Amino acid sequence: MGVASKTLGWEFQAPRKDYWHKCILNRTARHTVAQVVHCTSGVVLSASTEEPSINKHLYSNTDTSAAENIGRILAYRCQCLGIVSLFFDAVLSKIRQGYVWDEFYHRMVKPKDMAAWQVEQDQIFTENLGKDISEKLAEAEKPAEVYIPEKWRLE
């Protein structure tokens, strides 16, 4: 809603504190963890390669594809929770994470300030807009033919 006040006066100091929700990407030797941290409450939500449902679909838990997929999952969870804006401390994170941060960031932020899954969904919708689907709709509205066996007919 943007009603709460931010802590001000920290724009030029590291780490910055002027945010409501901040996105943090941590990469250990075995796993990649992304968290959304509120300025006063702490961790609001997270996505990690430690989760079995994510881990089983990844080849490696620490490479760029893991960071990209964690970014996609975290963006979807943020949208479900109603968090529409995040603060990225890109300068410090790029120093700490290197090339992994770029894939994560591009999955979280897409054109028109939309999450990656929203952009993909919009692309699917725009591809299908040009197609004529009136025939499919007409077929769907037709009642199905009822088959009655010969011995049950009243003729």
C-alpha cells in the first residue's frame, strides 16, 4: 500500500536501509537461497534449492540456471503474497555473487516492471490473440449428440 514510512538517511551508506522489502540472494557451496526481507519484520518469504520440490528439477544447486529458477519462483511467490516492488542492492550483490546475480535479477525484473512468469503469460496471450478461435468456441457451444442403442429406441 505504501503507507508505512521508510527509514531515511541511508542512501549513500552500505548497506542501504531505505526500503520496505529487500531481495537478498545468498549462494553457499551447496545451495542458492533467495529471501525477501521486510525493513522491520525480517524474512517475509524465501525460495531455496534446499526445497525438495525445487531441488529435484535442477542439475546443479549453485549455477546460473539455479539462480534463474529461484528468481522465477520468488517472483511468483511475491506476486501471490501481494508484494509488487522490491529493493535490489545490485552493487553489493554483484560484488558478492558475480555472474549468478545477473540471471537472478533478469528473472525477477522484466520489461514493464513485470515478473518473468507474467511476461511469459502475456506472450502466450498475444500469440493467441491473432488466431481465429471462433470455430473452436462454436464447437464448444454445440450440444453433444446423444447415442441411444437400437434396442432402447421407441420407434
